[in-house]
Amino acid sequence: MQTLLLLAVVGFAAQLVDGALGMAYGVTSTTLLLLIGASPAAASASVHLAEIGTTLASGLSHWRFGNVDWKVVAKVGIPGAIGAFLGATLLSNLSSEAARPLMSGILLALGFYVLVRFTFRALPKPDGSRPLRLRFLAPLGLFGGFIDATGGGGWGPVGTPALLASGRMEPRKVIGTIDTSEFLVAIAASVGFFIGLGSQGFDMAWVLALLIGGLVAAPVAAWLVRIMPPRLLGSLVGGMIVFTNTRTIMLGVDQTGGLLTWWVLGGVIVLWVAAVWISVQAVLADRRVARHEQEPERALADSAE
């Protein structure tokens, strides 16, 4: 019972982060399942089955708050579903350990790019005159879906920074669109695992606990992403990607019993905190400028009355 309650809490926290930042539900949940002894395939299978419910709730919540671009959902989600099915089929028979360092290196580079772009540069207005094309979204979805299924998570860390880096969607719509399209990815991955593992590959108690926690958090996260300043959101997303993938890489190469990993992660945390502080100061400065620009308009309106 304690394990199930812990999984429900993890499901809540993971969905809160995922719904607000566009990533981390699968990574967080799968990590815990591996810690309690689940095999990689069983952990990923159980998490993806739970994600069918959590991503549906998250997508509906984001749609209600106007955070979803449905054209992008279709263009990235359908290829993502194909990639997830292939990845689930592969993981059902093979281990993905050898591919993780390469995947983490790619994601780490994307994370640094997003972190630097949104921390040290003013956020550009989304360029609606240049819509995201299928030739960009289809390979992105295929790659992200494959990584998501084989690694137990990865749809958000692949899709979110790529769409943010394009500069053609505002952050809240990037997150809402990625979360909504993940519904298709979760269904396809679950079908692939069911074919490869059979029903014994899913622990329904784990699935239910993760699902309950995620359903409670979904509407809260959709509201949170709507009110959070885009520049700050970009720094938080970039820092999350950098920290998560730095940890994955260090655990594979650290020969000091974890000491070097702690020092490196400590440095990443300091960098992350500094980036968020810079973004907060920039947001406050922008608000002061906006208030200053509004003062003459208010004075003119008062004099007219």
C-alpha cells in the first residue's frame, strides 16, 4: 500500500511538471519503477498505459486554456505514434542501455541551446507567417516517439526544446501541443508493448496509482503554464533538460562512486538557478517598462474625464 501511495504522489508531481514544462512525466515515473525492481520494458509499458489517461486529461485541460495548436498536434503526433510503436516493439526484445548516452548527449545539447536562448535573449514574438512544416515535424515526431518508448520517457525532452527553438510558437502553446500529441504516442506505445510482452507486461496496480495522481494534477498544470511568463518558462525548461540528461550521462561514466556526479550536478544546479534569476530580473524589468509606458496613457485618460 505504501508503494502505491508513493506512486500516486509521484504521478501527481510528474504530471504537474510535465503539464507545466512539457516534459518529465515518463522520465520521473519510469525511474521510480526501475528503483523498485521493474524491468525496463515493464516500467515503460506501465507508464505508457497510465499516460493514455493522463495525457488525455492534460490535453483537454490545455485545450480549455487555449494552449493547443491542433494542426501541429496532427503533424507531430501521428509520426510520433509510429515511432513509439516501433520503439516499444524493439524494447520488448532488446535493452536500450547502449543508446542512452547518445540520446542524452543530443538532448543535453538541445537543453543548453534553449537555456541560453531564453535566458540571455529577449523572447521573440511567435512568427505566425511561417507555420511549422511537415518536413520538420514528421522526423521530429518519429524520433521523439521512438526515444519515448525505448527510454520510458523522452517525448517532451525531444519535442519541447525543438519547437521552442523554432521560434514559431509561444512556449505555452508548445507545451500544450506536445502534451496533447503525447496521447497518440502513449496509445501506440501501449499497443506495441501489449503485442511484444502480452498482458503480463503491465502492472495494473502501478498503472492505476500513476493515473490517479496524474489526473489530479493535469488541470492545475494547464492553468500554471498559462500564467507563467514565457521567458521564465523557457529557462525552467532548458534547465530541466540539462539537469536530467547530465545526470544520465554522468551515471554512465563516473568511476568515483558518485562523487564526481554530485559535483557536476551541483554545478548544473548553480547554473540553472542563475539562469532562472536572470530571467526573473528580465521579466520584472519588462513589466516596469510596460508600466512606465502606460502611465502617460492613464494620465491622458484621467484628464479627458
